[in-house]
Amino acid sequence: MPDQPIHTLIVEDGAAFAAALRGYVESVPGFVVSGVARSGRQALSPAPRGRLDLILLDFFLSDMSGLDVCRALRARGSTLDIIAVSRVRDLAMVQAAMSYGVLQYVVKPFTATVFQHCLERYSAFRRQITAGPAGPVGQRDVDLVLSRLQPDGSGMTLPKGLSAATLDAVVDHLRGAVRPLSAYEVAGGLGLSRVTARRYLEWLAEQRLVTRSMNYGHTGRPRHLYLWRMP
């Protein structure tokens, strides 16, 4: 069964930036823009908008703060996911946002790539919850879900012998590929041994961050191929 689209409301009082956000959202597969609110009051309006899953919330609106919007939503019992978009570079504000269930806090200004990766991580977070066990979960299940919100899943503790820096290099290499790659190709592109490259690739496959397939097109042993699976 295909993933359901993520219906998104953009709350941003700047026309140009709201248009940019719409473009960013629409460029990521699986996301649909359900509407754009130009003020906090408009975002909180009871006017029907259809289904909503996610709010991209500017935290410095002209009529009220993003925190005020969060407070009002939670007071109504809303469980909508929220990603804060703010030029406020204050850790106290970040902490306050998180206290109202904000999942991610993106600091302005940012590039399209940064924001698209943010949405990709949120999408992976939702998929992980859907794919998780229906019954009681263990600590590893919880860690796996929360890791999806971190860049490249780096919230997970890496196995002994794997480094975050090399993992980032492997992920960047896979992201830039237009087709599945073998461990040999990744190793050659990054100056790693094939054994080392395969360890990272297999770990990413275990975390379901890459898809692993077999290539039987060559003589001898079939090769594993790895493709970055994030949207």
C-alpha cells in the first residue's frame, strides 16, 4: 500500500518566503500543500481546510508569536505535527518550542536543500512509526523512530568501529548517485576499502535508510547494490 500524502499547512506572513516554502514542499515527493496562512489568527481559524498532518510554522508572525499559535493549538487538543521555521537564534526559544511538541526547528535563512532534507527526515519519521510494531516496543524501537528526525539518522549509536564522519561521507555519496551503487563503487569513490564501505552500507540497510538489491548481471558471485531510499 503506498504511503499517504503528507498534507501540509504553511504559516508564513511574508509573501515571497511563503511562495519559496511552497516550492520547497512541493519538490519533495509525498508532500502536498493544503493551504497557506498569512497570520497566526488565520492559521487558527476554524474554517475547514480538509485533512492536515503537518504545520510549517513561522515563529515570528506579525500578529502573534509561533509559540502563541502552538499554545492555542495544544489547548484545543490538536496533535498536529509542527516544524518551526524561525530567525530567532535562541536556545531558550528552541526549548520552549519543543515543550509544545515541535518536532524540528529550522533557523532562517536556509537553503532549499537544507529544508528538503528536513522534510525527508520528517517523512522517514512518519514511515518508521507506521512500520513499527503494533504492540509494546523496546528502547531500540523508540531510538530508531527518534533517530529519523536527526540528520542521516545520526541520532542512532553507531556500532563499534564506525565513525560519524565516514558515515556522512557514505550517505552524501549515495545521495548524489543516480543509480544503485556497489560497495566496490562506494569504496572507490571515497578512498575506502571495500570491506569498510560494505560495513557502512550494510548498517544503513539495517536501519532501512538504503534499499539493498542483488545484481546477477555479472559472472561469478552476484553483487549487492545500495540505493538511498529517502524521498
